[in-house]
Amino acid sequence: MEQQEEDEQLPPTLRSIHNRHSSFVKFINTTRHNIGVYWIDYQGKMVCYRVLGCRDHVEINTFVTHPWIFVDEETKDRFPGNGEEVFFPEPWFAKYRGMRPFELPARIERTPVYITLPLYSLRDLCLREIKRRLRYDWQAFDLEIPWSLQHELHVLQPRKPEQRDRDLGS
């Protein structure tokens, strides 16, 4: 019982921590999907800053310890930013370390962050296709496949409402 209470009081693993070092980024959607740009706030909640259309971009002033994720607005799939599932900015001065004063640019340049398509294994693609064919998440347990795959399908995004929720019109 005490362990459960302690777990409920722990902060989320992925969250913003502090705002000591600034970072200036430019998020660039290189895909044909509408991508939501989400900041993970201090409580671990996703905050949508903007939805980027195909080839769109947004310039954001952020901080080093602030995580960002990118989500397809239709499928809810996560897309990588600069190859990372969760993007953590570098401090603005990192790229200027070791430069002599006369080598510094007249203006601070934003760090480009390229949002790209995720790479899925054949196994992942198959699970996603099976999930699309299920009407409810719990139907994964009716399939004649190993329990581990049933469970994986059950929790795979996007989540589908329970049957009782659909019957109530929720």
C-alpha cells in the first residue's frame, strides 16, 4: 500500500525540469502529414504549440531541459525530430564553443529540427494493420496469437474506446 502511494506521488519521468539555459529552434515538418508539435510541461502533460502542415515550420524559443515530441494529428503516431523520439534542445551557445570572438556570427542562428517519417519494422507494420481492423481494443485478446502480442495490440496507439463507451455514444 505504501509503495503504491509513493508511486502516485512521483513526478512523471518525461517532463520539463527548469529553464536555466535558452535554446532557439526551428521545427521543420519534412513529411506530408499534419504534425502536432508538443512541449512536455513541468507536470508531464503534453501542450500543443502548433500543428505543422506539409513542409511547414515554426520558430520557438525554448530551454535545454524541455522535451518536445511530434505527433501525427490523424493517426497519433509519434514522429522523430532529428532522429530522436523525444527531442531535447541544446543550449544556444553549444555550437559556438571554442570559437574566437571574430568567428562568431553577427546573429544567433536557430537550430533546425527536422521532423521525419518514423521507420517501422515489418513486425510493427503488421501489428498496426491488425490494430486498424479491430473495432475495440479488447478484441486483441480474442485473436489466436501469443498473449504478449495480444497485450501489445491492446495497448497500441491509437487507443479505441471500450464497447460500453461506444454504446453510450461517448
